[in-house]
Amino acid sequence: MKVYPGWRRPSWVAADLRLKLPDSLAVLMFNRNDNKGIIENVGLLHDVVDEIVIVDSSDPLVYDGLIYGLDKYKGHVTVHRAIPFGYVEPLRMYGIEKIRSSHFLLLDADVRPSAELLKFLGETQEYRDIVYVRLHDLTFNRYYDSPALYRKGAITFRGIIHEWPIIRQDAHVSRLYLPYGLESSTSLDMWSEKYRRYYFIEAICRPFSYNYRKSVSRRRMYHMLGRSDGELPAALTLGSLALIPVSVFYRDRSFRIANFEGRYNLNRYLYFRSLPRGLRSSLISISEEMYRNGGIIRYLNLDDTVYVEKLTEQFRWNMSGIQLFYALLRYRYEMGKCVSDLAQLDYR
């Protein structure tokens, strides 16, 4: 047998494991100005799955290009237009609600299924509630298990940046034994540039405050690039000078990724400290209330498909998703209710 870096057979996985598979399978993808990756995945999967659902928040011209590129796959693909938020997680539950199939494969635009996974999907008919698939991360040249295939209703997203889903306690979890089933093709330079755009969103989701961090950590809601809630706390701040990334203590993380996460944590900490004091206090208060209400998706009512589509119709695509996201949060915090008309928002 060929040995892959970082690979070992888990003791709880039987060699002859056969997963129960679903009656129908969908692919769910979210697009923000990355038509190339989306169209490539559609070309690979349109003959393998029962439906492909795409939630698109791209700029108008890019959206038109996506529709043109998918023209030859009519009948296989459904595209739903949705307002942008600067990152994908707030729209997760909206996308799941748009799926008709019993199970779905969740893919990012920069992730490709392997030939082995395509063969497996084409030959099977039923799946467990949650299926972990081995992912080859080319950015850091590592392999790790990632939840990828879900039964609809077995997971919940809260809309927090970089989060993994919350799995129902009664869900049946399995692992697909393949050398690797998914491959992430993002380069380190692209990854670093993308993550620099997230500093303000991180300041909302995980503001740096000792008292805030202490209270939220007890509820297992504070994490950075963790595999589950609370597994990888972002960092500990000692006064305003020291920042120690705890990810270096994780055995399955290479020095390269530990170094990246350490620099990322430090940079977003410095960004947060550079904000005006009044804005920092406001972000901490908004974030605390958001967590008390179950996360961003529930706080902004984004699991209501009718509400999301209403906001999308009102949006004029004349501002960034981060501007809209912050304006929606401020209105919800100050008024105690979700906005009914985007014209009511203050974008300052």
C-alpha cells in the first residue's frame, strides 16, 4: 500500500467498512467572484450527483459570466443569488435550505474532488449522517480529515468565520477510507492575501478582550482555525505586548502552518488594537450579544430564506459585503430587531 504523508488508519475504522448511502445527493457551493473554480467543480460532478446548488454573491458582471459558463449544464445546476457579507459562513444555512436532496457534499471553490471520490459517489446510493473525507491541503502540503458530506438536518452553522459545523448528538459519523478525497488548490500567497481581508470580520467574531474571551470560552464558542468549538483558541494576550499562538503545541500541525497561524493571530490582534477605543468597545458588545443569541445566522435571521431573498432584491451591489455586514449588525444591536428595508441602514 502506498503511504501518504500524515496518513494512518484510525483504530476505529474497519478495513471492510461499507457506509450506508443516501437516496439523493447534492453538491452545495458558495461563490464570490471565483467562477473558474465553481465551473470546474460543476464539470466534474454534474454527472455524478442528483443536483448542484450554488449560492452566488458575486459582483453583477461576474455573476453574468457564471451564468454564461454554466449554460451547458442546464438542468443540473441551480443558482441562487444572495447578498454578500464579506465571507461565506453567514449564508451556509440559507444554502442548505435550498437543497432538495437528503444529503449534500459541501465544497469550496478552491477544493477539487479526487477521482477516487468521484468513483465512490457514482457507485453508492446511501450515506451516513456525517462522512469525513481526507483532504490534501496543497497550501501547507498536509493531509487531514475534514467533514465534507452531510445529511440535511444533521448539522448547524452559526455563521462564525472559519467555523466547522455543529453536529447533532444523535448523528452517525463515519470516515471514508481513501488516500485522499479532496484537494485544496489555493497557494500560500493567495491564502495569506485572502486572510488579511478578514481582520475586521475577526474583530467582530472574536474581539480581543480578556473578560470577553474568558466568558465566551466557557461556552466553547471562541476558536480560530479549530476543528471544533474551542479546540484551537486564537491566542492569549498578556497585557498589550505578548501574544502566544497555542497552535504550535498541536502535534498534527506542521511548523509552517503554526507559523502562519501565529502571524495571522498577531496581525489581527494589532489590527484590533489599532481601532478607536469606542469602536473596540462597540464590537465587543455586539459580539457578546450575538453569541448569546446563538451566532450570526440566528442573530440576523439569515436562516429564513424568504428574508434573505427580500434583502437580496433590495441590495444595489454598490458596496462591499463587509460594509453591509457591519451595518446589519449595528442596526440589529441598536434597534433590537432585524432590518426590514436596507434603506434604513447607516453605512458609516
